[in-house]
Amino acid sequence: MAQVLHLTNGETINKKVAAKGNRIEELLATNASDEKIVEELYLRALCRYPKPTEKEKLLAVLSSAGKATSAETNSGEERRLAIEDLYWSVLTSKEFLFNH
């Protein structure tokens, strides 16, 4: 249980998802679609495709990332932060922590 609390509240996952050269950066560099990002996250972390409701919710989050601002660099940064948040949410989920 202490490990779960550390992962949820500590810096371990935050540092990994924000690191340079990680999988998020690779996906952004290849202009991967939101759908590909969500599916790959689930396959890599949970060894399954997202359920339709999960996919729908996450795609909505990604599609809205960066739309509130008109600056290109801010939009790209907001999208990366949204993807980092998605990774964090899956990697700290009960399914990941207790099953994988």
C-alpha cells in the first residue's frame, strides 16, 4: 500500500511522464492521432484496448486540449500536458496498480 501511495502522491510518475525523450514525446513528434495515443496507452499499461466509454471520455479531453488558446506553442504545450495527465491517470488507476 505504501508503494501505491508513493506513486499516487509522489514524484515518480510525474517525473517519468514529463521526461524528455519518453514515449509521449515520440508520439507528439510523429503527430499521432488522439485515438492512437489513447489506444497505445491502454495497450502498454493495461494490456487491453480502452472500453468505448473510456475511449470516448479520453478523446474528449484530448480534443479540447489547447483549443482555449490561440498561440501555437501554448496549444502544443497544453496538448502535451493533457497527454501527461492521461498517462498519470491510467498509471495510478486501481487496475494498473493492483493488476499489473
